[in-house]
Amino acid sequence: MISKNSVILLVSIFFVLNISVNGQSLATTVHNLSASGPGSVKATSETELCIFCHTPHNSNPRAPLWNKNDPGVSYTLYNSSTAEATFGQPSGSSILCLSCHDGTIALGSVMSRTSDIGFNSGITTMPTGESNLSTDLSDDHPISFLYNSALAMSDGELNDPSSLPQSITLENGNLECISCHDPHQNDFTNFLVEDTRYSTLCISCHDKTDWDISSHQNSTATWNGSGVNPWLGLNYTTVAENGCENCHTPHNASSSQRLLNYNNDEDNCIVCHNGNVATEDIQSELVKPYSHNVYLYDQLHDLSETGVVTTKHVECQDCHNPHQSSSTAASPPFASGQISGVKGINTTGNNIEPIQNQYELCYKCHADSPDKPGSPTSRQIEQDNVRLEFDVNNPSYHPIEAAGVNTNVKSLLSPYTETSIIYCTDCHASNGTGSPKGPHGSIYPQILKYDYKRVSGSAESYQNYELCYQCHDRNQIINGMGKFAKRVHRKHIVGEDISCNACHDPHGISSSQGNSTNNTHLINFDLSVVTPYNGRLEFEDLGSYRGRCYLECHGEQHRPESY
């Protein structure tokens, strides 16, 4: 008497062999391992199709009438610092899939045969390649974990399981191999249950914040054919179509953390952002003499790290969130779309996620970080924490967080006024006409956008102080403010070849170190140029365009010198 399960199996076999689903049957897929199969991995003479997985008699106790033994091995599991799920050893249908796909059991080793079914070319286990996942699953999308509403809520970027499309099956509430793959049906590549085009399958579960408005979701950019093909093995030709797979691969990923295509973080970005897909060539900027050199660091950025960088490093993802980055414009001090969705440090020194203002991103490394870069100038008042330098309570500062304290700056070029706010990247950015926005790389120290001769001895010219003259009128600085200009600016920067940097600290002076009498107008002397006179090194502000200095400079004693 034929059992109920056997009848179900026979009916299933009939449908597999005779009924095409969306134009394709199992017989025409590589899961047909019989001698008639279309793939390169197939039996030499076995004609049955279903035998490699199922048997009506003496089957493995696991449903559905499984014809293979469990692998019986311990797997290395996926792990991530940001994972909210608890991952266990493969279970349910996943262990059935792995009985072939981990490469430990011969493909022809089935319970319904007394000896292994022979395969062509001497093949025994799954050949090395994409389909052989091995027992190391740390570089594969996690499986066999409970995917419920609690997990979705805890993660914050997962859809509730109640909203999943019918094509995605949870097995006893767990996400398993069959959640993404239907072994009997290959309507899409790799037996996927949904198309990967425009990330359809991925976003069925993953609800990444602002992904729908991000550049990587919407870009129609294509590869120009130069350099490395960023989409080798993928089916589509635009960034938007390839979606998540621009950066991630679900199986046998090079980087097990977050399943990235390349082990080095920056390589996942540079493969497109080298001018061959994205219009702007970031790679060329990063190899300039002064840069945020992402190549110096390896595997140091982590999504779980706090806003303040405790170990010195820089990776693309420190400044750009690839899931949220967009071309949305903004005005100072607000963060533009290119840097939206990243962590930072706010004006009070606390972590903020996501940043609201551009300077909060810069403060990650250049404020309270123990490994922050030092000042390139030896100052009378030393301060390397730029958050303290730009504090709006300071006696003077460049207007990064808010408008400056000086309400009478005659040298400003239009459209700048005393109420203007500027970005850090107005000064620190890639040099050259048409260069990408942002501080990627420059030929000038401190990644300056234009030249700024910091060391005295260079003749004054527009080119040598081009950075300052982007906002300040050169003619006003040298000639346009009467006796003050001639006695202070013209005499020093033209007559004595003294750099602006000798007197002015371009960021600002912390209120905990300076005061409104001695440190207005960004006065903070360069000690390599200016020395004390008779033990006194001081500038006194005596009101609008008036002051006096006690110091020695360019061979002259100011005891004091009044202006």
C-alpha cells in the first residue's frame, strides 16, 4: 500500500517533470542532477530527477522525504557587531540544502541507493565555486534565526514579518535558505524567490533608512568599460538596477562583516567612484599629497563605533552612509545629502546620530578624539580641539557653527556678510577646478582647497593667499581700510613677507584660554615668527580698527606698537 507521503511525492514529481511554472520546470535547471540535466555537474547515467533530494521509502526523518544524511558538522556562523538576531547552527530546511552545498557529502550519496550515484568528470562533492558554501558560513547571509516582530523593532531597519511578500517563507518563524531560494523553481537567477533587480528581494526584509531617496537606489550611472568591471557576474547595467549588490554579496563574500564584495572597505567604494561609474573621480583625489588617506587603514571602521573616533582611522563610511547618501543640497551649517545618516559629535561634545550639521561630522576626529591631528602651527595659545576653537562663546572664531562676533568686517566679498555661516569644506576640500566636493585630497597641506602660505617669507600675491581671498577682498585688505590697512596688513604681508598665519589663528580661540581683549580678530601668534618683548607677548584690542602689540617680530621691537 502506498503511503500518503509517497503519493504526495509522486504527484510533486509529476508536476516537476510535466508542468512548467512561469515557463520553467525543474528539469531545465541545474538542480536536475540526472544525466539529462543541463548543467556541468550531473550524474553519468542516473535518469531519476528527484532522487538526489527525495525518496518515497526509508527517508531521513526530516521532511520532505529527504534522501540524504545530515552533514553532521559544526558550522562557523555569520557574526556582526551590529546584528540584533541570535544565530544558531543551521536547522530546518537549511541543513538539507547544506547536505549538498557545504561540500562535505558526495552529491551521489543518497539513502535510497546502496552505493553512491556516479557523477561525470569524477565529481564527488560540490565543486569549489559559488555553490560550495563550505562549513564556514561567516561569509554568507545568516540563516536559522528567529525573525519576528521583536527583532524587527529592535533592529530598526527590518520590515515586520507580517508585511513580507508571500514568496518569502519563514519556517517556524525562522529565516532559512528557503526564505530566499525555491529549490524547485528558477524564475529568477540562483533559484531566488524574488528578483534582485532594484534590490526587490533585499528590501522585502531590509528597510534601510532613506534608501528610497539615496543615490545608490536611484542612480542610472553605468560602467564606461574602463578599469575593473564593478558588476562582474551581475545581470544589470546601472547602479540602481544592481542595488544592494553594488556592494554586497549574499554568499561567499570577501568581507564577512556585512557581506561586502571586497575585504578592504574602501575598495567597495573606489571600484565605482574612480570616474568609471560615478562621474567624479574620488580615487585620484585620495592619492594626492594631502588626503584623508583611506588606504592607510584596514578594517578599523565599524558601524557600532561611537561618534568620537577613539582609534585613529578614516574610511569612506566614516563620512558617508552608503544607504542614505544622496545629492540633496543644503546651506551652512546643515549637513548635505552626501553625508546624511552618519554619526558625529555635537557642540557640547556628545554623540549625535545622525548628524544635523556638517561640523558635527568633522568633530568626530578633529575634536575630542584622543588621536586627533595636532596643529601645524606652534601657537601662543595651543588648542587642537576644533570644537573648542569654533565655540560661539569664544572671543573670536570663523563662523562655522554660527555667525561671527565681529559686526564690522569691511573686507568681505559678496555674497558674504557679517551674518554669514560657512562650511568647514569651504576651506578644506579637494583642490582644482571641477574637483569633487569634500576633503578627499589636495596638493595643499591640511587638505586646503586653495593655497595658503602658512610659513612667512613668501611674497604676497593672490595665488599665495588664494584661500583667504575667496572671502576677503585682497584690495581692501592691503589698500582699502586707510591707515589701518597700510600700517598693519600692507606693512606686514607685503612689506615684510609675513604670513597671515603669523598673527591669525584661522579656526578660533577657545574661551577657556583667550579673552575679548587679547584674542579678538583671531589673534593668536605663531611662536616661530613672533616672540615676546621684554617678557611680554600680547595684543590689546582698543576698539574698532585700533589696537597695540607688545612683541618682537621681523627684527623689530613693538613696545608697544599702536595701530
